[in-house]
Amino acid sequence: MTDGSRRIIAVVVTFNRLPLLQRLLERLDGVDALDEVLVIDNASTDGTGEWLTGLADRNVGDDHPSVPVVARTLTSNTGGAGGFAAGVAWAVERGADLVWLMDDDGVPEPDCLDRLLAVEGFDFWGPVVVDEDRPDRLVFPIRLPGRTRVVHGMADVAAAARDGVLEDIVIPFNGVLVTRALVERIGVPRAEFFVWGDDHEYRLRAERAGARIATVVDARFQHPSVGSLGTPMMFGRTTYNHTPSDLKHYCMARNNTVNLRTYRGWPHVMFFLVKTLWFYTFTRPEPARLALSARGAYAGLRGDFTGHERYLR
């Protein structure tokens, strides 16, 4: 049964990962508190759109209760940022009081939503995102509030939490809940970011608006490993988020420059540029990546959100 006092809608953004989408929707089908699942298909070319069209005819009889799934296929690939912008707006249009956001490659544990709903008093809160193959490890490293150390293990997160909650920290778009009131206050994610940094920008915007933000430690969202995120550098004093994808790296350099300039100031922009120079000169020498980083950062400084299109395949 659903939560009768609040209409809860999940928003799933997908692109060319039909088997993973099918796995996720199968899991969401068993989440009683959900009222509806909205799928935003970013113009997939692997048959996702056709498969989603067929869901309209599936059996939803009493013997096989399920959460309704409604899909929308976009006319072009707008990236995760564009997908979530469209999905959040659509969920609010359909009367959502709470929007549950996730990509297609992760899977919430069966009790994830129930554990999130058991915690009250927040506007933007979510689960711990753990490695699906190593559930004691975080997929996305966390810098604990008020500290310089970045942690990768569940034990460190649990130790830092108070009453099972880590306040002022959340990993957006991986099983995170957002209230309708917050969406109405701050708007939807920035579609022009395409990928990388759009989730962080949304959290920063929420933070600036005074949103109450938290991670619920006993709520888990499983996600595949993402490789070299949080690679130590500068003799272990900081980390860098390396990705082998030129598209993601360009967007990271551009969007991170925008986020730092907007929310943290020029000293933080300069430190990011110094980190990038150090990482691809000393930690992982790749001159081509320095050039790519420079193009992305320059685009961010100019407010140009079109350059990523050259890296699309």
C-alpha cells in the first residue's frame, strides 16, 4: 500500500541500458510506498523506447499488484541533467509531494524508501550509496561535515552519524528524496549541464535556499563501482575525480568551474585548476587531458554549454 498522506513518485532517467532499467523497475515494482514511477528515456537507440511503450499493456491485476510505470521518450539525448530536469517537472505536474530520484544503473535495497520515510524534518535527503559488489564501501567518497578527510568506508560514515543520520550531506540523484515544496522554491536541475555536476549544483542550490539536507545511514542504494573517483593526490592531502570518458571529463571541468565560481568563489576555482594541473602532470600524466580540461574550464567561465556535443557518440 502507498503512503496515503503523501503522493510519492519515482523519477528514473535512462539511456541505452535496457537490462539495467528492467532490473531497476522490477525492484521498484515491489516498493509499496510508491504511487508511480516516471521513466525519462533520453532517446535511447537500444530498444528501450519500444520496450517502455509495451509496458502500457502489462497485467496489473489483483494477483500481480504493481506500481504504475509511465514513460516519456525525449526527442534527443539531453544527458542526465536534462533527463532529471524533465522528470522532476513532470513529477510535480502529476501531483508528487515527494520525488524519488535515481539513474537506471543503481538499485535501492528493498527497504530503502521505508527507511528514508521514517526520518522526518528534511527537504532533501537520501540513502548511503554503496558498491553493489562491496557493500561496506561507498561508491562516491564523502567529505564529512567540518572535516578535511574524505572517507570511503561505511564504518566511517556510521561513526560520524548522529542517531543514524548524517546531516548536511547527500549524494543526489541516487535514491534521494526531494519535497515538492523545495522544487517549487529552487526549480529543477540545470538541464544545460548535460552530465556531471548537475546533481552537485542542485544540492548547492538547495543548501543556499536553506534546505534541510541529510543522509540516512541505514538506507542503502546499491550502485556499480565508478572506478577512479576520489583518487588521492598531492601526497594524500586531497583527491581528484578522474574519469576515462572524454565527454564526462569535459563536462566535469566545465560544470565544476561554474559551480565553484557560483557557490564558492574564485579561490576555489583556482584551487580546482591547480589540482587538475597537478593531477594530469604528476599523479597521472596525460597532456591531452590537460588540454581537454582547459577547454572545459574556459567554456564554464564563458557560460558556453554547447561544447560537450563534439564528444557525443
